Amino acid sequence: MLENSAEEPLPVRAISEAIGDYLSKLGPVWIEGELSEVSIRPGAQMVFMRLRDTSADMSLSIMCHKSVLEAVNPLPANARVVMYSKVSWYAKSGSLSMSVKEIRQVGVGELLARLEQLKNLLASEGLFAADRKQPLPFLPKVVGLICGRNSDAEKDVVENAKRRWPAVQFEIREVAVQGAAAVVEVSAALRELDANPDVDVIIITRGGGSFEDLLPFSDESLVRLVADARTPIVSAIGHEKDAPLLDLVADWRASTPTDAGKRVVPDLIEEQRKIRNLQDRSLRYMQNMLSNELAAIAQIKSRPIFKDPQTMFTSRAEAISSLRARALRGMEGSLALGSEELDSLKAQLRTLSPQSTLDRGYAVVLTDKGEIIRKASKLKAGDHISIKVAEGVVAATTDAAL
């Protein structure tokens, strides 16, 4: 702890030396980043450059002996490297730099292995799942476009979209689509467009390039940002054979920038043709429906009831007359049969009637109380009796029982 106060402040030299002493305690470290701004002065033995972070807008000042850089030359532009370096503090100027002892270029094989590992991780989290994909709007109010500065990809998207739908509106953000600044600038543009309520779909595009050129579009931070976007995202990176991780997480993967321009808006001519077809179909349907209804009405009008309305009454009258005649015939038959049965019963009744017996010459003897006498022993002398014959009644008095 440095002793100091307002009355006894420390000079700049002391603070600078203290910082140097503190940083000298840090051991050497391996650092990964993208190499840029390499400055090789003629005749100088030291090389100065910057090492940029591929996912953030940060960089470190790097210096090394020319022989260290020559050991890995030739390096491609914006090469991704790993450096073995130690912090160097220049007390006189108060500047920090990294003194590099060894530089190794990150090979394509290693990058592919890292991408495969990241791909598996993101897939296990469900970021590539189909149920996360948002449908693209049929006709967006505004199309957000993230592309390179004055790039062919931008022209392909805009021209093809306007050719299909001339009234389409664009919000274009031209950014770095290659190098250390690509991830930062693309991410910033994506956040801005995603926050704009008028933007209904966002296209992220760039033309083709080498594997290293397209690496920013497989950056984990950018991929996760796309996954969390509320606005549908269309990925149109490189050509159809190129497959950055952005293609897997986007809501729609276009094979080329031209394909993206065609995908985000409908074709005006095609939509007009569909409308005409629908109008024709609707007209034909209405005409057929009217024809069918008119035919049905004509069929109904052709029925006899409509030709001669009296037919309904005459046909009913005929039916009623027929039923009435049947009823009369039935009634007459029933009466005749009943009359015959009645005559038969009358004949039987006459045969069994006591009057019939009397008509044959028999008589019926009754007491004065009207009881029929069946036994002579029931009478005694002087009893008054009545004798009923076929025609009339004779009064008599008994003399004696025999």
C-alpha cells in the first residue's frame, strides 16, 4: 500500500512504477483473437499489431520480434491466432502492451471442431428446434436488412424484393460483415432493428467467402442474440453450400441473398393472378348456383299443380268421392248382413217362443198370481185359474184335482 495524502501526493513516476511492479507479477498467458493492423517498419526488429476480440469491441496492443511473426508467415488477413505473451508496462509513457513470444495460427480443423462442439451445445439447448421458428409475415410493413457496405448482397436483396413488390420499404444497416468488428456491428444493428416496432422481418446477409470470412456468423453471442429476437430472422449468408450456425437458428434460411429478397415479400403479379382466379371462380360458382336455382324453380313451375291449381281440388274431390262410395258400399253391405242375421234370429225366436206353442193348439194355465201351473196337485177345488190359448185368455175355476 503506497502511503500518500493530499499534503504528500505521489508523483506520476511513482504511480507508473507501482503499476509496472504490479503487472510484472502476472505470468505469461495464452490469448486468442483476430490479428489486425500489423505494422512492420523497414529496418525495425519489432513488429506492432492489434489483437481483437471476435465477440466484443475490444483489442489489445501487441508487439513481438520480427522473427516471431516470420515463423508463422504468411498469415491470411484477419487471421485467428493464439499468442503466448506477457504484459509489458512502459512507465515513461504510461502505456500497456503485450509482449509476444510465440504465435500460432488456429487451424481450420480446430475451428471446425470448435464449431461442431458449439453446434451440439446449442442444439441440446433447443435453439435449433422447429417449434421455435417464427412464421414470416405475408406482407411486411418494413423489411430490416443487415448487410455489408455497398455490397452486392444488399443490391440482390433490395432489387429482387422490389421487383416482386415495388412498394416494399427497407430499413438498411450497413455494417462490417467480415473481420473482428463483424460480430459487434451485426449484433448492434440486429438489436436496433429488433427494437423497431415497424420492422416485421429482418434479413442478415452477405456474399460468399472463405470459411474464415464467414466465421462471425457462427459466433455464439450472435447466434444466441438471433435466437432471442422477437422479429422473424432470415439468414442469407454466402452460397447454398455455406452453412454457418446462423442458418440453423434463424427462422428461415435462404440459399442466397437473391432467394432472401424473393422470400420476404409476395409476388405482386402472382397475387394479382390469384385474385383474378378467385374472382373467376366466385363468378362461376354464383352463375352455377343461379342456374341450379332457376332450373329448380322451372321444374317446380312445370308441375301440374302450378299449371292448373284446380287439379289439387279435383284430385282431392275424386279421392273423397271414391272413399265416400267405398264407405256407402261398406255400410250397405254391413246393413244387409245385419238384416239377414236379424231375420234369422227372429225366425229362431219365433220357433222358440211360447206363442208358437200356443199356435199349435197348446194352452198355458196360470194361477191368479200369474204363475204357470205345471202340476195338477198344486191346485185344489175352487182355485181361480187363467187359461191362455193362442188367441186370448179364458178364466176358470177348478172343481177338484184329478
